Amino acid sequence: MPKGGFGKQMNVGHFYGRVIDATSKKGIEFATVQLTQSRMDSVTHQPKDVVIAGQLTKTNGDFSLENLPVMGEYKLQITAMGYGLYEKKLSFNIKMGQGNMQMMNAVDKDLGNISLEITAVNLNEVVVTNETGVFEMKIDKKVYNVGKDASNAGGTAEDVLKKVPSVNVDIDGNVTMRNAAPQIMVDGRPSTLSVDQIPADAIETIEVISNPSAKFDASGGGGGILNIVLKKNRKPGYNGNIRAGIDSRLKFNSGGELNNRQGKVNMFLSGMFNQRKSIVEGLTDRSYKLLIPGIDLLQTDTSITKGFMGFGRGGFDWFVNNRNTLTVFGMYNRGSFHPTGELFSEYKYFARFSKHRNRNFFQTHLSERRKILVG
């Protein structure tokens, strides 16, 4: 005891103990132990809790809070992940008139084993969903998810490819990538189908492989590979869908898919019927002033294409094991388009007059109108 007595050593309080699991009786590591005391705020003049000491428990759950003021009342709070909050009021119970030895025993207080109860929380059902975007960037390819774009309904693979980045489709339906014709595959296999023969409703994704590996083409691929992946569901049991629509020119389209998986066999069937009508209008205005007589030509043309396209696909998968699947399928498609056009031509003949007759311009003296039907 330093000279001057116990009263001059007021910050000598000591609380210690151990935090344990109420069930296993083992020490809880890294539990937060905090000791607060209510004091008057100098600004608001209202009492508030002030942290006096705190620490994390050791591996065996032990904690020790030292150099505490021996006067006043404390609040002990202990928290740990997965356990409920523990709170308790503490004090050293110093009384006037106690001897130095009694005071020394009072300021060194063992709190014993403090048990924490595990907090059990019943959670509601958790549903985890994974929503993919229209475009996906993968290590070796770019993927365009056709079903994520509603504007693809009722069209063909040609219409879909016009929206795929790095793919160009000209007015005649020719597909190019990097200024070269790519190899077009269906479900990873070479196909004789053209892009206008595959309905958009039957396509799941389009994979753009600009730098194919030797797995596809040992020569490097030139223009790359477009892999058209058709829809096929492998969920157990019966499942499918049906759809129908009508466009702004009152042409109908419909389609559907049906799948049945039982055990190691998955059977699938899909079909589509699509009516189309396209209208193209043009205007040509030409003037042949060097001819004698001169000619003005005004020509208007209207081209209307009507037709339909049908597509059917069916087959089955046999899941030999987790890594091997045998697939047998067949496809049938048929379409018919009939273009018709109307061409109107109007000719105006004019004669020139020389300056000697005081005429600087021309005068129309003959006109005729012709109608041509193209079918």
C-alpha cells in the first residue's frame, strides 16, 4: 500500500471472470465484454452511459477489467455472435469505516462463470434466384439470351442476329463476322438450315465464338462460329408452354414446347407456325435533259410479300451418366413466300426552244402514264 492510505488510490478496481456456453460449459472466444457507467453530460446536463472499460475474451473465455474507479455503480454487457445479450449491474460495495484489508478484498471481485444462451431464430423459407441478363460475357464466347428480349417473338433467327453485337446481317440475309462468313451451328453441330428457316421462338441462346479453339476448328475459324442453341427443358416430369400472337398487319403466329422426363430419358417436342406480310415502297424521279426531246421519269413501286413458315422439332435424350448424354432428334421446316409488286411510271416529254426565239426553258407537249404489274 503506498504511503497516504487507500483513499488516494481510487482507480484500483478489478472485475474478472469467464464467459462460457450455457450448454457445453466451454469458454467462448472473442466475446465482447463492456463496462459502462452513468455520468452527467456537460453539454446536455443529462445522464448518459459512458464506456469505462472493455475487451474481447481469450480462447478459454477469460476476461479481466482493471484500474476501475471503486466508487459508483456499473453495468456489465457481454455479447457474442450466435448468443443472447447478457447484462448485469455491478458495484464494489465500498463502505465507510472498512479497514484497508477489507477494502482490498472488495475492489478485487471475481464474477465467476457467466453463461450465455444460444439464440435460436426460425427463418422463413429462403428462395434463391439467379436472373441472367440479355448479354453474358464468358471466357471463350459471348452469349445472347433470346428469351430475355420480348421483341424477338414471332421472328426468325435472321431477325435475332441483327441485334447481336459483332454480327452483321445484310439486306439479303447474309451473315458476317469480322468481314467473313462464320460457321453456323445448331446445338453445337453443323447444320444445313439457313438462319431464316429457324424461328426465334425456338431459340434459347446464341453463342458468338469469335476465336474458336481447336475443339471447333483447328484452322482458327476465320469468321468465327455462331452456335444457335434451341430450347429444350430437362426438368423432371411433364412441362411445356404454348404461345400465340398477332402483328400490326393482322398476321398470326403461334408455337409451343412439350417435355417429359422420366428417369434417364427426356423426350421433347416443339413446333411453330408464323405468318408474315412485308410492304416495301419506293420512289424514283429522273430527268434526261440532254436528249431531244427531253424526258422526265417519275416512278413509284410497291412490293408486298405474303407467306408463312412452319417449324417442327422432336427427339429424346438418354442420360447415360453424369458426363455423357445421347441425343437423337429430327427437324422439319416448310415455308412459302409470294412477292407481288405494282410499278407506276409517268413519262413527260418536252421540246427545247432556242434563244433566237426568246425561249430559255422547255415546254411540255406530251405526257403518258403506264402501269406495270409484277408478280
